[in-house]
Amino acid sequence: MKIELRPIGIVHSPYKDKGDVPCCQKDRLEGIGEIEIYEEYADGLKDVEGFSHLIIVFIFHRSEGYSLHVKPYLDNKLRGVFVTRHPNRPNPLGLCIVELIERKGNRLRIKGLDMLDGTPIVDIKPYTHYDAKKNIKIGWLEGRARALEEIDQS
């Protein structure tokens, strides 16, 4: 089976380097940028204004190789790459849930992004009430979530 992904657009972000991208939820909520959808796909944005949030599927275009064990942010233990959001993955795909501020033609102004400038977008999906799950378990992140909350409150 051959799988081909074609970018449908590109991100215009204030984050130019990997170190610029915020890791804490408090900071992430403040990031504002724009997604430019290529003209040939712009008609696919019909009715997007009716959604407050979008799921953005993108390519970690600056990812360099991968390891099956990585050290995630705020942790010093090696974890399996598939239980992290680490960018160096066998298939360098990422996702981000963003707030849609406005649409102007083929451009979406968004809030809450954590993508680098120039990131290729491969898909957009609406975030709906079906996406919110209850009674979730977050594995090794349980203790880290509390640490992040403390950072956010400071």
C-alpha cells in the first residue's frame, strides 16, 4: 500500500524555531497565527465559520528521524514515542486543536496554535462535542498534569 499526503495549506506562525513553541497549556492558549489554505482546496472551507474550534492535522516538517523511546517535556524518563506528543516520530504527523477566530477567504485566523511557521497542513476537521471524552486516564502524564497546573497558576 502506498500512502501519499499532499499539503492543503501552510501555517503562518509567530514561532520560527522549535525553542519558540510554548509547551505549557497556559502559554499555548495565547498563540495566534493563520492557516493559509491553498486556492485549489479553499472551497473545502465552506461552512467552517459555524465551528468555534478545529482539529488541525499537520506534518512536523523539521522533524529529524525518530526514536521509539523519547524524553517528553517535563519528564526525564524515556517513554514510548506513541504515548507522547514528541515531534520525532516514524510518521511525523501532529495534531492541534485551535480556536477559529475568523475566516477571510482562504485564510483562517486561529488561536491556540503550537506549530512552527511554514508547517504544512494536511487536513482540517471540526472539533465537536463528540470529541470531548469523559472519565479519561492519562497514564504517566497524571503527575505531570499537576506540575503543569502549578506552572500555569504561577
